[in-house]
Amino acid sequence: MPPSGVSDRSGRTLKKGDTVQVTKRRALLDAFIFMDDYPVCPSEDEVARCLGEQGVVIDTDDEDRDVYIRFPWHDGHNDGHWLPALVLHPIDGHLVQHTSQMASLEWTELLYEDDNFKDVSLKLADGELRVHRCVLAARSSVFAAMFSCTMKESHTGVVEIPNVRTAPMRVFLRLLYTGLVDSKDWHGAQDVGEQLADKMPLEMLLEVAKLSKFYMVASVTTDAIQALKSRLADLSPKSKKDVDVFQTIFSAGIREDFGAMRIAAVEVAKASPIIREMYDSQRLQPEVQSELLGIWPPPPPKPKRVRRLE
């Protein structure tokens, strides 16, 4: 069970008044900010100013794992910035206390990036990825069973997954190893430059959620569902374009039986006059139309077209 409260990069549970330091890695900060899709993102200048800076914790958000920090340049009593907890380091005495936790997180990142000693090949629809058998078995009971002595994968060291592409699998594996994301995994490039600021494509995020559920990696499923709930929350209740995004997420939640996602989608539907209008005129996808019967009365039947004999 994950620890309660919000923890920084070292594993220290943060509370009001703690002093923290923002990471100096711009790519890491950008990836977290745009992945979590904050309602009010810091500007480019503010992000640059935060890098490596020390600040004081004013508040924390247990659900989104964010921390409200006041930096020395903030003037007003309520001024500050929300930042992801995992871009924050402890300082002073806390640095020594939590050195082992920090080293552990850095170690998992290095382990994922280094192909040396990886002993299993995942053969996918469009390529192949190498992984550590012990890591997959430790994080997933499905992989653990697959690598048992009675299964062929245990002897061959090859797992064939022909219906999954390498890009979503890379994202899933990095989350499984480290709990982090890196946009190069979905851009498929080693040096993506400004692309680091891009959000993960919706279809890929949905694939990652599906993979995490299939392989029973609860922490990755939780992260993916939270990201999808955030995207639902950002939809405009009056935008027809956003209805397509809503239906894509809702349909996936129904299909894969993601209860939290379905509940969040229903709440969005309640607040959207456009979705209600499309429901009443039976223009939503069949599975979405059927699910919304739980909150609205059945729509009136469509009138039949009758032609006279001529």
C-alpha cells in the first residue's frame, strides 16, 4: 500500500513549513507539468526561475501529489506555485536522512535506460524491447506467473505480444520501473528538444492504462486513471470538439471497466448541455448512450419515416 501524504523525490512526506529544492533538470520539470496538465501552469520564465531554487511548502494536494511552494521572490502572503512533488528534493538535514531513498529512485531510472544484463525480449507488433525478468516479475503477478518454470517464456526468454506497439509499451515499462514518464518514449526519438513539452497522446495514454490493468500493475493503473480524469475535468461543457474526447475516454472506461473513469465521465456529462442534447437525439456512441441511461430518462424514440403509395 502506498504511503499516505505527499512525498518528495527522496520519499520524505511533506508538510507545511518544510523547505524543499526544485530539481535542476528542466526536462523532468516540463514532463511532469504537462503530463499532469495543471489548470494554471507556470510561465516559461517562472519555470526557468524555479529550477534549482529553494522554497517553503505552503500546502499539499494528496490526490494529485502536488505541492504549493512559496519562493523568496513571492511578495504576497498567498503567492506561490503548484509543482509536482516528484520534482522536489529535500535539503539540509533531510538530504542525509533520505539519501538512500533518492539513490533508489535514481537507480531505477538508470536500470531502465541501461540495456546491459536485460534477460528477456518482448516481441511486439512493430519491434522488440529488452527488459529485466526480475523487475517485471516483482512488479506484476502476471509476468511472475509467465516466468514460472512451467511456462515456455521461462525457458526461451521471449514474450510475444503481437497486439501491442513499442511506444505505449515503452511508456508502460518506464512507469513500471520508475513511476516517471519521458516524452521521448512516445515521440520515439533520443533527442526531442522542444517536444518534451508535449502531452502524451490520448490514445497512447489509454493504451498504457489498458496494459497496466492487464498486467496488474496497480500503481501504473492509478497514475493513468488520474491523468485521464484530469483530461476529463479540463473539457469544456459547451464544446462540441471536446465531446469526441469525452466519448473516447468514456468508451475506454466502459470497455476496460475502469470504475473511477466511468464515474468521472458521468459527472462531466451531467454538466454538459451538448452531451445531453446529443443523448436526447441519440447521436452518442451506443455504449456511451447506454451508460447514460443510468442518470437520464430514455430519449424519445426517433420518428419513423412513412411514405405514401404513389
